[in-house]
Amino acid sequence: LGLAQADGATVWETPLEVEYQYAQPILVGADLVTGGARSHLARLRLADGSTQWHVGVLEGRYAAGLASDGQRLYTASPSGFVQSFDPTTGDEQWRVETGADLLDMCPYERGIASMLAAPTRVGSALLVGANDGILRVLDPGTGQVRAQADFGAPLTAPPAVLGDGGFVLMAWDGRILRYAPA
């Protein structure tokens, strides 16, 4: 649904058969990327709501977190996967699986691996926090794990990127940690 900023009038409406909650939509150029039908991502033209693609590419029912660096789309799923996609076609480029949750944090699911936080690009790395308590530092182009740190508590919020290239991370147990740029 696109609304006019001046008066709130409907500019366009595009049905996507959404059946569950989805992550916040993200802007990619002049388009919007969002969840669609079960296991789908959709790319819509902002100007008119036209569907550029709507493809079943997600490892899981829906995206819990979305991000883009302009060259790639990244998703985190409540099925425990972070995936990378070509933003032009929606084709998958790579995927990385996380470990078992430290706490049951997803509705209707117990004893699973899951993610709730969107992947976050920081400099030349992609940071991925998961409910297994591990922060993974990935190569954005290949998905290769460059480094990882175990916090012993679920990481359910994306890191906040700081202007100096560092970031702040919050763990489920209440710790707030600031990291200086590399």
C-alpha cells in the first residue's frame, strides 16, 4: 500500500498473499523489498507498486530481518538461516545456517535454530547475530564466516552502526557492548 504524503490518499495497492508477520520493508534504489507469500520475497516499484519479482527463495516461512548494501539483499529467518540474494533477480547467492536457540523465542516453535535480527553491514563485513548467542562476521560476497564470538545469550536485535565504523551490540541478558572500528 502506497500513501500520498500530503493527504494520506492511496496511491497504489499491491496484494501479495501475506500470511504472517514480516520484517520491515527496505528500500533498494527506487524499489521496495518486502516479504510476500509464504517463503517469498517481493520487489515492488515505489512509484506505482508494480511487482518486479515475487519469488519463493526463503529458507523458512518469512524473513525476520531484511538488509541491503545496494549490491546484495540479506535476510535472516526464524528458521536459522541468513541468506544473500541478487537484488535485480531475487536469485540466491549464498546461505549460512546458525546453531540451536539458547531460548525458545519464536512463536509456535520449540527446540529450533532461529534468527530475529536483520543482518547488518559494517565496513567490509556483514554482522549476523542469532538466537544461538553467536555473532558471526561474514564476507558479504561469499557468506564465508571470517570470525565469530559466543555471547552466551541470544542476539535478537541488529547491531547499531556508529559513524566511526564501530558498532553497538545488545545481548538478551541485558549487556550493551560497544566495539571500536577494526
